[in-house]
Amino acid sequence: MRVAFLRPSLDGGRAHDAMEPLAFAALAAVSPEGTTHTLHDERLAPIPTRLNTDLAAITVETYTARRAYQIADSLRAQGVPVVMGGYHPTFLPDEAAQHADAVVLGDGEPVWPQVVADAAAGRLRPRYEADGFPDLATLRFDRSLFHGMDYQKVMPVQVGRGCRFACDFCSIHAFYGRSLRQRPPQAVADEIRRSGARHVLLVDDNLLVDREQAAALFEALIPIGITWGCQVTLDVTHDLELLDLMARSGCIAALVGFESLDDGNLGQMRKRFNTVGGPYAEAIGRFHDRGIMVYGSFVFGYDHDGPDCFERTVQFALDHRLFLVNFSALQPTPATRLYARLESEGRLLHDAWWTDPTYRYGDAAFQPARLSPDELTEGCRRARQQFFRPRSIWRRTWTRPHARSPRRLAIYLGANVMARRALKAKLGKPLGKREMGNGNGEMADSRLITVPA
């Protein structure tokens, strides 16, 4: 049985920040004996027009849904069965089913062996869904799938799934609900040790699910001698002993969802816990004191944001010498509380922005309360431009976590240059791939435009 794993890009083009797609490695590890796998990642290279495979498996995010549907439609027209999975098909299975022979809802590992067996027998079912969430104690990844592929030189590692918070805008709680699962700390450390990787990204949406588990993981990482980054909530800075251990184990960067400087916005997004332990400045200082660079994430467009929110937030990020930032327009994604609220208030600008050919990456997709959609889009663009301009990068360089060693300085500068380049490549681009023209000076949709194998 031949299975082709397909990872679409936003617009059919390459991406500068592609990391190994762990979902496929997890599926490959549980495929029935005799299954052969190939991986086509459009972020690295075009997907061949024709695939010599018995089953095409496509992972679909909301931002890549339009491109995924183009690819799937073309493959099915050639007689190739297609199965889709991921967050977006789980939230909108009826939509995905219009472009797939089968849709997997939720975590894929429990049902994947049956999917492959059914495809081999020519009897794929329309939907597959596990009964509950799988225990992660036996989770494995077949990383041989990635050999010879030009991914970032940082190894993604998954510790657990789920988040203990339920923020208004976030898809994680919508997908996992109250389920919180983590792998045994020693199993994670053993995986890293066997890989020989020196730089690791722990890709959990919130690494701090359980204090004792986190401490055990940090202890297990110390002897390996790696450097690593993660995404974590600000409450880790309330526990100085744990924060010290985090730094000793090799953590050099943490992505933190500050989201907003306005307390009213934090309340609306159900994230007032951000400031329970004190001002943001104190939390950033605790990270910096331990040599941990801070990657700040901010969203604009909640109801308390007015025209001045962009400049204030950029100035905050510059004054506190953040390592990187993500300045985003608030994005209503399916199945979130945010989407339901904006839909009920009649504030959505598209029926489904993710498949709308007029939508551009970075555009506002709803009507803000105190800004126009254009003001929100332009304010985010301007904020990114100000933070990542060369003068700003240089100004932020001379902070202890960024310049504590030549190696750290190289990481800081390289990450900022890469972020600047990635934003330039994505912003303003339509989702899905388009032909250059249709002879009438107009853009024409394409189902699958790639180079032949």
C-alpha cells in the first residue's frame, strides 16, 4: 500500500520557515506493515502534478484549506483517493467532505491503521473518528519520513496536547476541550537524545500544563545539553524555582501570548490571568534575568482597540527588547467562541474567508468595534514593519539574552531576518494558488498548478 502525505502551503509557493510536519511522522509510525510512505511538502518544493500512490493524505489548516481543496480536487479527478485530517476538517467536516473521499476527525493515530486498511480494500468510509483521545505514553514518530528534506535545523518535539485555558479566539480548546495529555518526561528526553539534535522546539501550545511534569521534563533535559524554545503562559514566571530549572535545562526562547496591553481586551478574550502575577514588564524581566529571549504574540481588533493601539504596542515591544513579535489582526476561525460571537453580531466580512478568492493573508476578516477593517489591516502591517526594520533589530540586539554570546547573537539576528523575510513573502497574498491570468487581464483560479514530476 502506497501512501503519499501532502502538506499544502498557503498559496502554492515555498515558505522560508518550514518545520517538519510531526502529524505525518506520527501516522507513519502506526501504519500497517507493508505500507510505504512518501512526503510532499509544498512549502519546500512543488507537489508533482501526478502522484504514483494508492492514497493521498492531506493535513489541512484553516489558512491552507483553499489550497488543500485545489490539490485534492485535482488528485480525485485523476482517480487518486484522498483523505483529509487536521483542525479544519475536524471543525468543518461537511465542507472538507466535498473535496475528499474520507475525513478524519480529531487525533488521527487511533484510526489511521483502519483508514489505510480500508483504502487498500477499496472501501474508504466517509468519516473516521476515534472514541476519545489516545494516551500519549506510547506516541511514536517515524522521522525517517523527513530524511533528505530541507527543513529548518530545529527539531520539533511534541510533549503533550491540549491547553488548560480556554481563550476566546483559540482553536486548541475547541479541538481538545478539557483533555490534557502529556508524554512521560523521560520518553521525550530519550527521543531527543536518540536524535542527536542540538536545537529543539517543544511545539506544545502551552508547555506548562502540569507543574510537576514540567519540572521532571526540565530535569531530564539537563544532561542532554541542548538549547530549546517553547510556547508557555506567563504564569511560569510566578514560580521562580521552575523558571530557574527551565533556564538550566537549556531554554533560550519562550513564545508568550501577551495578546493586548488593555485589561478590557484581556477580559473579553478570557485571558485576565495574564496579569495576575504582576505587570508584563516584571515577567519579561524574569525571563531576561535567566537568559531567556521573549517572543511576544499580540492580537489587534478586540473591542477596546482604537487607532492608538498599534503605536503603543510597538513601543512596548521595543522598550522591553522583545526577541521577536507576532502582530496579528484578530482572526475568527471556525468553532471558536470568537467566530460564533462575531457571526451572531453580523460582523464577519466573508461567509468563509479561508476559501474566499478575494481574501488576502493579513487582511481583517471582520468589522472591529472602534476601527475600520482597513485601519486594522494597515495598522498591523505598519506595526510589523516598524518592529522588524533594520534599525529596530539593531536597537534590540544589545540586550543580555540576545547578545550574551556570539552563538546567541547569531540566533537572534538570524531569526529576525527570517521573520522579516517570511512576512514579506506572505502578507497580502491570496490563499490558494492562482494562474497568472486568463487572457482578460484577470486572475483565474487553478485546481493544481505545479511542475510535472
